[in-house]
Amino acid sequence: MPFSYAAAASGSASSSRKPVPVAAAAARRPVPSPAAAAAPAPSPSNPSAVSDSDPSSYSSSGEEADLTASDPAAASVISSYLSVAGDGADLSKVGIFLSSAARRRSPPCLICLDPIRPSDPVWSCSASCFALLHLHCIQSWAHQSSSAAPSPTWGCPKCRFSYPKSQTPTSYLCFCSKTVDPAPDPWILPHSCGDVCGRRLNADHDSGCEHNCLLLCHPGPCPPCPAIVPNAMCFCGSHRETRRCSHQRYSCSGKCNKRLGCGIHRCPVDCHDGPCPPCAVRGKHKCECGETMEERLCSERVFQCKRECGGMLQCGKHSCERGCHAGKCGGCPLQGRRTCPCGKKDYPSLDCDAEAATCGSTCEKVLGCGRHKCPERCHRGSCVETCRLVITKSCRCGGLKKEVPCYQELTCERKCQRLRNCGRHACRRRCCEGDCAPCPEVCDKRLRCGNHKCLSPCHRHKLECRPHKCHYGVCPPCKLICGEELSCGHRCKLRCHGPIAPPNPEFTLRPIKKKKEKHIDCTPGTPCPPCQEVVLVPCFGQHLGQERAILCSKRRQFPCQNLCGNPLNCGNHYCTKACHVLQIPLGQPEGDQFAILSLASASAFAEPCEECNLPCQRVREPPCSHPCPLPCHLNDCPPCKALVKRPCHCGAMVHAFECMYYNNLNATEQQKVRSCGGPCHRKLPNCPHLCSEICHPGQCPSVDQCMKKVKAADSELHLRKIQEIKSPAVEVENVPKRRKRRNRGQESVESSKFQEIKAVALKFLLVIFLSIIVVAGLYLLWKGVYRLSDWMNEMEEQRARQRHLKPGRL
């Protein structure tokens, strides 16, 4: 921002860096005349071009003449400012403080009412009133105010501006806060350092001024900025003119004509500061969903009707539960990546209408105590509110340590022996942690009159006792707080409304006319009204976040909109009834971890939670594919007794084992128990004999290890086959023709016998193959019927879950 007093400011600053040289220079300079002091200094800009509407354009030459003629020190303070401001000097505010300081007559201190001498350490309120006070007086004032107030703040004795306790003055500073303990000098103003003030001008206003004060260190506020700003823009931006920097924000008195927030109409108000008012043009507008049309202000044209959306979400299975809104309903919040209730297992492709299953691992969510984690398996709903982990706790006073459940508060029977704030009575509260309550006793000390006793609460200092001078006539009404304890435990906070004590007959005014004396009884007071304290009342089920603020005298428990959520007797599921008062089952201990007491068990509103009729859904240990046959229960599932069929290694028989027994065996033991104990009966490879070893896993031994005897023809045929397999084929030309003719008949006989044996073997294998097919078909049929039964049971379970979940969705 251009300005026109850089040279004057630099000159005055360079000539007044040290207090003593400035004072000497001021003493050597002749006192300027009022006309010379008011004369404008040459500047690049033309002062006559300043707008007539600028309040700073009016001259205050009379005040300047008084200041310059009263004291050379005051003249030196304003000389640099007058050289720049010229006729536009505005010293109306700071002139009062300069005149008082020039006459060496400061107003008395507002705290001690003693006069303030030029050599006294002082403090000046720099926020509002610029009052001058003794340093030790304001330090004592700030200490007492911040100690008595509930918040650590203190206020100026004159303007009551609030200062934080951290800004309590600790040292004697000059007016511009640059010099500590400024030395008194007759050639400069008292309590001033004589240097250029340099404080930011118009720091409390958003005027855009970036200039500093040109006066020497001075009391009171800094004068307005005298710099000339060309092309100063008005509030609406349609008019420009040359103005003083301190008044560059102005109104051109024309129409604002800015575009309003609606983006359609323009502002009809005259040129103004700050944002434009809301558009007041009325018209008919539609709501966001477009179903309702109302006549409204243009600034309120975007509104929502009371109609529910009810549209279908992108999933096509759930409806939109939002109210009136613009645009599409959006995607289903249940789509996408989902997790189990404890958040450890992900379900990336789970349908939005399917419920995420529990993972079976430990929940490990942080309980209400904030220190321990939930030890239950992954479950739906909130965790148990009361942490029952046994830990070592200390009582409030630190005199007892004991192992107790985490939720239980430990208190001892030791009575506190500390004195209360009165200094006369002991606390006597059990297990006090040090914050002893105020003394509830009455002072009951005799007053100076000798006839009455102090009725104030028991106190230590005399100033806290409200003196009551003995007088004639009826005593004035008591102005203390009632403080009587109500039946709910709170205290009455109204002004004392108890019975008024009768006047002392010795000090009762006698009437002028003698009348028959009447006996004056005690005037009964009114009883305490119902308690007006606001308390938080929980709902029937004591759900977190559902408390309501109700007057203590009208507090009643109520049902909230949540489901009960109390753990059922099974320990796995939660009650889906509406919020209700819990009832303790007979025989259940009071400290049971699943019991949440909201009212007494004998309450007329108490009702039991629902019974769990769902089948057991626990994961068995060790894991197996068979479901638990018991209904939903709390303890571990019993061992699985289902039969698991496994064939032996040779396939001669099928074993039936108990699932629990078979799954507890390792791989070697399972191979061992599957053996039938008989011969293998599997055919050896390239051999007509069967394996003679005991039923074993894997392949049978090679044909070389077969030790059974066979006929010569059979043995030769067998050896020939082995040789054909092991050795390459022999060409026909190497065999003599005569030998072939001689052995032709013997080979035909041998081949016929071999064909018969082969046919019998094939028939036997065919029978075995058909038997295997029949057995496999029966096994598959049995397996299909078993899976069909499991599927029907799962469908029945899903229908039962849907019946239980329907009330909650509604």
C-alpha cells in the first residue's frame, strides 16, 4: 500500500533512538508556534485531494497548539506525527493523555486512590481504557482476582477487560513496552523511554493498515494513521477516491448491487461493510426430491420436505432410509468389503442381505474400563460392560490394596483426620482422597453485640462471617443460600426461605399508642420446592448414549429405541426385545457377568429376556464337519460321536470310527488303524498271484518278490512275458522254422489253457467291478440323502433367524 511519510518516519526514528539525545534535542529546539505545528509537511501526494467525507480531513490545530505550548516534551512526542499528518492530524483521543502527562498531573490510582508520582513504577491497561495504576497495586489486584475466580483470569479495575493469569505484570515497562524500568527524565514524558512508539496502527481493526505509530513513547492510544492512500475502494467496489489510511474503508452511499448467495439476484442495500444479507425475494420452489412445492424466500429455496425417500438402493434389495434428498439414492452401505463382528476376518464378496459370520477367534475389543480387552469369542452386539478381570487396586486414600474385579471400586473404612476449610472440625469422611468437603456446621459464635450468634457456615476468617448489627424491629430477610439437603441428595440452591425468627422483645420498637401486647409466634416459612437439578437418567436397559437430561424431581426411567441387547442364558446371543427392565432369574448370583440391573428385580416393569431357541453354532475343538447336536449353550461342545467311515488299504472292508477319536490321531496312527489286519488280496503287477502281505498302504511289492510255485507251462509263459517286457523284441528271422513247426501243437495247448485262466480271471474281475459300482452307488446315495438332510436343516435355521431378525428391522 503506498504511503507518503517514509522520510519523515526514518528521520524521526534516527533522531530518537536513545532517550537522552532526544531529550537534549527537544530542550535545544525552540518551542514551535501553533501555526508552525499545524502546518502540513511537503509530501508526494496532494492533501487537498483527500475526500471531504473523510473524518480525518478536519484539522485539530487547537489541540495541537495546546499540546505544543504546554510542554516541550509533549511537543517532541507529536512533532514527527504532525510533519506527516499536516492539517489532517487527529489527536482527539491521545491528546487527553498527553495533556495530563505534560502537566505532570496523572489521575490517582484507582486501587489505592493515592496520587501517581513520575518516579513510581506503573502499569497501563493496553487493551481498552489505558488507565495508569501502581505496579504493586495491580499485581495484588490480579493475584486476588485470579485466586477467587473459578477461572484463572483477572480484570482491569476500570474497563473490566479480562486478562489471563499468565499476563500478570511482573516488571515496570514504558508505554511502548520496549524499556524495562525507564529512568525518570524531566525532558521527556513520565514513564516514557523517549524512543519512537512503533506500535502497529489500527491493530484491532481489519483496515489493512501496515504502518506503525510515529509518536514517541506515549500514554493512551495511538492516533489514526495519517498516510494518504490513493484509489481507496468503497465497500461495494464501485467507487474510488483518495483517503487517509485510517479511513480507507468507507461507504459510497450507492446501491451495493453485489451478487447475492443465491446467484440470481443482487443486493438492494446501500454500500455496506461485511457480507450481504440473505436474499429476501419470495417465490415458489421445489424441495430436493421435487415432490413438494412451497412459497419460500430465495435464500431458503433449498429445503427438504417431510416425505421419506423409500427408493431402491443400487443393490436392489434394500430401500433408502434417508429423507428428502436430491440425486440418486446411492449404493447400499452393506455392500463391499465386510468383516466379522470383531473385525479380524474379511468377507470381500459377501452379499448385502447376508449376515457376516463370526470368525471363532477371541473378540479382543477394549472394554468399558479402557484397560482390558473382551475375552469372549467373536460375537455380535456390544461387549460385556462390566470388566470382571481381577486386578490389584488401591483405595482412594491409598491406605488399602486388595485384589478386586476391575469394575468394582475399592474403599476402606479409614476416616479422614484432616481439618476442613474452617480449621476447626475434622473431615471424618471414609476413604477421603484429600478433597475434603466444606464444613457443614454452623459457626454459632457470639457476635459483638453479645445477644446473637453467627448463623453463617463454619468459617476460618472473620471476613467470611457476615456481621449483623443489633437493631430494633424485625430482622431483614436472610440473603444466604438455603443449602438444605433434599431427599434426593442434592441441596436447595434458593435463597433462604425457612422460618423467620421472632424479634428480641428487648429491642422491639414500642408503638406510640399503647395497644394490647400480642404474643408474636414464629412465622413459618415455605418448604423447599422440588429439586431442580438436571440429572442424566438412563433408559430401562441402561444403554450407553441414550441418557436423557431430566429434572431430578421428575426423573423416571423410559424405554429407548434400541433393542435390549442383554446376553441370553446361552451366552452366545443377545435379547432382541425392545428396551425393557431386566429381571434377575431365580438362583442367579448377584455378581453374574451377564446380569445388568437397571431397576430392582421386584419392579412391576421387570420382564425376563427371551429364550434362545437357535441351534449351537460353535466351532468344535478339534474342528470337524459335524454340527453340535445340542441347542445353543454356554459351555464347550461335547466330543463328536458321529461315525466316520474309512475303507481299509486293500479295500476289503470299511471301518467306522468315532469322529473325535479319528481326528485326534496323527497321520501315521490313522494309516495304522485303517488296516484290516488280513491279507492284502490285491493282485500283484504282471503276476497272477495276489499280494500275501498284511493290509498295507501304498503299492504292493514287485513281482520279483513273489515266491509261489506255478506249473512249468505257466512258469515259462510267465517268464516269457517278463522277458518280453525287460528285453527288446526279437526278430522273427532269428528263430528256426523247423522248431516253430515242432512246438506249434504244444503252444496251442498251452495257449488254450491260458485263455481259460484269463477268461475266469476276467469274469472274477467283472464281478468285483460290478460289486464296487453297486457299493459306490449305495454310498453316494447315502451321502446325497445325508447332504439333503443337512441342507434342509440349514434352510430351517435361516428361516428361524429371519423370524427373529424381523422385529429388529421394523
